[in-house]
Amino acid sequence: MSTILNQIRIKNQYLISVLSVGTVASLCLFTRDYLDYKIVGYLLLVVVSVLSMFLGILPLLLSAVLSALILNFLFIEPYYTLHISNAEDSLLLVLFFIIALVNAVLTHKIRRAEKILQVKEVRINTMKLYNALLDSLSHELRTPISTIMGAIDTIQTKSVPISEENKENLYAEIEKASLRLNHQVENLLNMSRLESGVIEPKMDWCDLEELIYNVLDHLKEDLQFHKVVVKTDENLPLFKLDYGLMQQIIYNLVFNASQYTPKGAKIEIKVSYNVDVDFEYNPDKTFPCVITIADDGIGFPENEIDKVFDKFYRLQNSKTGGTGLGLSIVKGFVEAQHGKVTLENREEGGSVFTLRFHTLTMNTKEISNE
Amino acid sequence: MNNSAQILVIDDEVQIRKLLEITLESNDYRTFFAVNAKEGLSMVANHQPDLVILDLGLPDEDGQVVLKRLREWYKNPIIILTVKSAEDEIVKALDNGANDYLTKPFRTQELLARIRTALRNSATEEKEPIIEFGPVSIDLASRIVRLNNEILKLTTTEYNLLSIFVRNDGRVLTHQYLLKEVWGNSYADQTQYLRVFVAQLRKKIEEDPNRPKFIITESGVGYRFNTA
């Protein structure tokens, strides 16, 4: 109800108030000779009551005053004066006015209570989200910090000497922990960039094949036990996208695949488009560019697929690690470039992320022979 | 190698200064430090260091301004330190005369490599007429490129691009700089040419064009040619 109210602008509310009272009154005017003026009074009261469900308090009071005046002026004898000849009629008018007023005030109160409830609900949801963030964040940040502090303590303790080999192992753990910290801070920064709306994509010509291999090179440690296949073709055109955002998108998706599929799993990255080799560049025409990242892991639980792009959402039975930010960053960065990202389970097992863009597209053949 | 070069570090973070002091001195560089722009500028004037490491986020002055003022008279290499995802800042700093950049957090091995490259480049301004790297040799005088001792056919544009790369070994070159140098001023934002020709050049000189060893992408900034 309150949404209907919000949609009707205040100026229109006055108009509605005058029009409805006016319409009902003029209809009654034709039947004035056959109809008791008390009936007209009740009818107008009904109009005011119905209006009280939609209108703000001032337009509603206007309708009440207007109804009282019309009733008196047009329907209570003597006609066309505001004079009232008997006490019964004055009482009727006063009652009419009071009922309209009570109606108006009550509805107004109910609406206010509704609004407060809504604000409370939003606040509770925000708190829930905030707590979820704190939970996963403090875990995600504290684990590597504990590792670093602990490892350094052990190395520094002189009373219990440790072997060179163990020292090396601890150094390796410190390195891993700091990389993990850096990764999480990076995610948080990206998230806050998205939240504050400061992302303005810098659209520029991208060689997606180069970009994909560049990302894979950054992830080679995480992918050493996976089979990665890149499917592009020799005539892959250039697409106008944001190189940095695309890098982060592909990085997060491939990184995810590497973390949540078993050793030996296959990750396939494919770029498809539908322009042919000889097409000419048109600066006013965009073409589809579709990137899929598929794996043959266990896939996602069907009932959670819709939620995986939500901020801080983590799968019910996922292993520790991860803040639930990676995929929501993917979604944000894809949408910043007016694209869409979807997730499906594949019939043959595993899952596939599909990125769909509509971008300017340029055939590389026409510039390659200079 | 004689590492006795003098390096000035301008950074307001005490932990970074400590880390650099230990790292640089254990690699036999003579180091000294400034904690803000004012001190930095006067120390460069007084000590004439062989190289400056400049943090762009200083408390008293915009790092870009410091860079510009230094470049009015200081000729030796300047390496800037900056936070990540600030590609525009990096490109601006390179345009303002920085020789190289590193994003925090950085690995010290990477920093040392960049320092070596910068010092080497400033020492040998005159290049040999024949440059060799991996299986490739380039005769800059006769414009002949060989791959495994066999003549490699390059288009004029490919050759021009390659020769700019090899003459700036180890340096990061911005997209704009490369486009202007190879194609001309009016091509400064026509990045499609660069994308296509870098891909083509990689196919001709890299062993695995998808994992390039020589022409490295510096995302959002440009390319770095690396033979080291």
C-alpha cells in the first residue's frame, strides 16, 4: 500500500481527491430529487474512507472539507447556501467531519508504523550481512596473520633450535600466508570500488587470447595439477572491453575452479563470436562475445546456483577459506561492462560460467599486413 | 659486478625504508633515505645519487609533482613505488619521466632486477649495432633479423616495433609511447594496431607466443621487453 502511495505524486494526490469527490457529488446531483441527502452523505463518507487508503493526510483532509461543503451547499435544503436549518443536519455534518478525520489520522498512523517496520527490517538485514562479513573476514585475515606471527615466533625462539629444513618450511608458510592476505585485501578493495560506484570501465581493444594466457600465467602455481584447455581460434577478433576488469573476472573464475575441483580436473576456457574473417569494422555496431569457463568437477548444488553471485555467500558445505567475494566481484565487473554472467551445471558433470558481452568488434586481418 | 652505486629512497613508511636499507645494503648499494618530498628534493641536489626510488604517496607533496621537479634537472633513473590498480597514475608517472615502476606489495628480487636494468641502461646509452637475445639476433645497421641464424622476415611495422623494444631493453614502454613512435602522433589511442602487431611479433620471435619471455604485457600500462 505504501508503495502505491509513494508512486502517486503529491500534486496528483490533490487532483485525485478533488476529482473523486466531485464525480460522486455530480452523479448524486442528477438524482437529488429522489435521493435522501443523508444517503448522499454516506456515499461521500465512503469516498473519503476509500481515499484514506491511498492519499496523504493533507489531500485527504481536503476531500473531507470539500465533501462537507458540497453536501451542505448542494444537498441540504435550502440549496445553494451554507445555511443549515435544523440541529439534526448540523450534527450530521459535524459527525461526517469527525469520521473523515478519524479515518485519515488512523490510516496515517498505520502507514508510519509500516514504514518504521520496514526501516527496522532493512537494518536487521544489513546487520546480518555485516556480521557475515566480519565472521568470514576475521577468519580469512586472521588465519594468515596467525601463520606469520606463529612462524616468526618459532624461528626466533632461541631456547628450542629448529632444523634448517623446518626453517625453510616456515619461510614458505610465511610467504603463502602473505600472498593469501594480499589476495583478500585485493578482493576487499575491488568490492569497495564496486560498492562506491567508482568503477568506470576503460573500454579498449583487447586480445582475449593474450589476456587469458596472461591470467593463466599468474595462476600457474594454483593450476599445476589441473588440465587447462584454451579454445580460441586463429581469427579471433579484437573486442572493446576493459582489460583490467576482464583480467580480474577471468582470474577469479579460473582461481575458483582451481580451488573447488579435485586434482587432475579439466578447466576449459572458450571464446565464441559470430563475425566472419572478412567483416568490416563498424564503429556503431556491437556484436556478441561469449566467454565460457567450464570444469568437470562436482558442480554446484542446484538450489544454491542463484545465490552464488550474492555478496559474502558461501556454499553450505564448502571448505574453509574464501570470503564469498570472488563471484560477486565477477558479477559486478561483468555488469560494469554491460555484460551478463550465468552459472549452470553441465549434463556431463561439472559446471560452466558463461560471460556474455555485446561489444565493438574488430577483425585483425585488415590491419595485420602493414 | 661492482654495485657501489648510490641509491636514494624517498618514502615516508619507516618499515619500507628499513626493508630497503637491509635489502639494498646487503647487495652492496650505498643507500640513504628521505622521509618526505622536501627532504628528498634537497638530498637529490646535494648527493646526486645514481638512482632514486620514489614513493608516489608522500605526505607533503604529490609524487607526480616531485617527479616533474626532479626531471627539470636530474638525469639518472627514477623508479617509482605505487599502490596497485593505479594504472593511470603509473602511466602519468612514466610520462613525467619515471624510468620504471613497482606496485606495493612488491618482491625485493623484482626490485633488485629493476634497479640493475635501470642502472645498466643509463650506463650504456650507445648500443651495439648487433643485439642478440635467445635465438634472435638483430643487426640495427642493416635492419636484418635472424632467428636461429636464419633470416626472419618481418614487415616494416614489425621491425620498427621490435627495434624500439630492443633499444629499450628492460624498460616498460606505455601504449601511447609505442603507438606514437611506430605509427605516429595521430595513432596515440589506436591500440588495436599494438594488439595485433605485438601478437604477430610474438608469434615470430617467441618460442611459445602464449607464454612470452621477451615481450611482457604490463596490464593497463604497456609492454616491457626483457632479455635478462
